[in-house]
Amino acid sequence: MGACMALCSLASCASCLCGSAPCLLCGCCPSSNNSTVTRLVFSFFLLLGTFVSAIMIFPGMETQLRKIPGFCQGGSTIPGFENQFDCDVIVGYKSVYRICFAMTCFFFLFFIIMIRVRSSKDPRASLQNGFWFFKFLILVGIMVGAFFITDPVFHTVWYYFGLLGSLLFIIIQLILLIDFAHSWNKAWVGNAENNDNKCWYAGLLSFTFLFYALAFTAIVLFYHYYTRSDDCTEHKVIISLNLIFCVIVSIVSILPKVQEAQPYSGLLQASLISLYTMYVTWSALTNNPNRKCNPSLLSLVSNVSSPSPSSEPPPGQLQWWDAQSVVGLLIFFLCTIYASMRSSTNTQVNKLLQTEEGGGEAGENLGQDGVRRAVDNEEDGVTYNYSAFHFHLALASLYIMMTLTNWYLPDTTTQAMRSSMPAVWVKVCSSWLGLSLYLWTLVAPLIFTDRDFN
């Protein structure tokens, strides 16, 4: 009896996996809007690919695979059976490149397919909101096919694709951060004015002071640990320039003319942008191949200003477990999920692309048992831009690839990896672009007085 009920339950969920109708109308799915669940499932695909990549780059994984009889070339053998798999490709940075290559292709494919989908009445919307089992098979198939790429220059070429995609990802993320800072300040100032409650102003002041204190502390630490009196000229220039730029945008944000054009402009936004700039600066400094200017975070925590020669990894060895990589991966993965859910809502896309689109209203769908089911809330218009959503996930896949591999440049001759200055300057340029974008949001209303920037 129990087996029959289980089979019936699986059959009821079959349309969620294979049906052409939106999966979210099934009783087996969470009680929510289909637009929300769809984005969560695609984000889960990204999470799953990241998790698999992290496992494949885990130290000692290749050694464990070679112990499996008849699996890896050069590993344990089974009499009469030839080992077929090259475990140098299955694990390590090569596997990360291939898995993230597959995810990028998968999301880019949907970016192309979903261009100009206006509502769930479009036949392509069924592909977006359903057929999850087949979409998962497509993703797995692309991943498997990626492991058969034998071109020796693939990793080097894809490295530069990763640099470009990561730069675009950081720019989009900074745009969202600027929008979030403006929305936050406007909401809290509005609450203080409407409710005549000064606690909102106290909260704004507290967060502003906290962000500036953290940013200033970061600058001091950068000068102390990432510069030398006789070396590290690039670091001195980068840190000094970002400090000057942060001071400039902070001053401009409180100028009387700017305040008159944008009453909700203030130091909260400038402090948040400055703190994020310091984080991107730290991320850039940790990619300098000069180890004298780039001590590991673990050595800093241990009160060692520079790593000893005995603690240095062998030349070309990828030490993915560095604290910089772990911290960067955690922070940017959280930002990826948040930005993926936010960047493709119509309100955000309209601000970026200056377009107008109608959005569907969420409704309720009660089943016969009175339980709220998932509803199709996009019959009149999509609630987020499908193409923008997938494009952002494609860029996020590239950024995850670069983060997992420490932004190291693969060396196809030695099958090793090394730090590279291009990764440093990509991050530095992204911080400058972010500050420039924020500065533009402050001065644009003064230049184009005939436009509405609210």
C-alpha cells in the first residue's frame, strides 16, 4: 500500500519535471509564485555546479580517484581492463574550467532563447518555467561534453573570457549596490520624516560611521601589510588612488548643489560604496604574483607580516584553500544569488536599459483542499526579464570560475597555475568604474536638468 502511494506521489510530480505546463502549478511544489520558484531553481543549478566544482578542486581528490581500480590512467588497474580516464582533466582547475564553461553555455543558451518574452502566454515561457528534468539533463550533457575538449589552449582562452565576464559581473553588481544604497537611504529618511521619529536618523548615522570606520581600517591594514618601503609600487598607487576617489565621492555627495538636485543623497551611500571599494581593492591586492607584496591572510592572522620561505607553495602550484579565496567565494556567491534575484526585475532592468515593461500581479490559487498552490502570476506580463536573468547567471558562472581558481592563469606547458597581473587590473578597474558610476548618479541631475532621475 505504501509503495502504491509513493508511486502515485511520484506520478503527481512528474509534470513538475517533464511537463510542458509550468511546474509551479503542481501540488508537489512550494506555495509560491511561479516566477519566484523558477529563479530559485535556476539559482540552485548554479549552486549545484559551484558545489561540484569545489569538490573537484579539493586537495587529494585526484589521489583518491587513482585508487579506484580500472578508473584513472596510471592508477590502480584491473587485470584485462585498460584504464580509460585522464584524471588530470577530471579534477583540479581543469575540471572547474569545464564545469563553469558548461554552466555559462547553458545560461547563455537560455539568454538567447528568452529574448523579448513578454508574458507566460508566450510558448517559450513554458520552457522557462517547466521541463526541469530535461533542462537538468541538458546541463549535465554539456558538462560531460566539456570534459572531452582536448584543445591545449582552451584553458588559456577561457581564462580571458572569465576575466571579461567577471568584469561585467562586478559592474552590474556595483550598479545594483548603488541602487540599493540610494533606496536604503531614501526609505529611512522617508520613515524619519513621515513618522517624526529621530531613531531612523540615528540608524543612518550609525551605519554610516560603521562603514567609514571599516573602510579606514582596511586602508591602514593595506598600507601596513601589502606595501614595502622599497617595493610594491603598484600597491601604493592603487591604495592611494582608491582612497582619494572615495574621499572625492564622499565630498561630492554632500555638496549643496547635489543635495538640492537629490534630497536623498548622503554619506550613507558614499560610505557603503567606499567599503565595497576597499573590499575589491583587497581582492585585487591578493592576486599580485609578487609574494613580498602579497602575504596570505592566514599569515596576517598569525601576526606574520610576510610568509617565510618554507611556507611558500611550490612555484606554479594552485593553493585554492587560501583564505582570500574562501572569503571571496562566500561573499560573492551570496552576492550572486541576491543580484540574480534583483537585477532582472523589470524595475531594475528599466533603470539599466531605459525600457518599459508591464509586470504581472501576484495572485492566489486555492486548491480544493484549501491549500494555497503556486500561481502563474505572469499572464499579463513577466515580473522579471528572462534574458537579463540568464545573462547575469552566465556572468556569475564565469566569476565563480575565477574565484575558485584564485584568478590564476593556467600554464598549459607545466599543467600548473600562477598569479597574473591582468586579474589585478581587472579588479582595480572594476572598483574605479564603480566609483565613476556612483559619481555619475550624483552629477547627472545637475547636467541634464530636463530629465527626471527619481
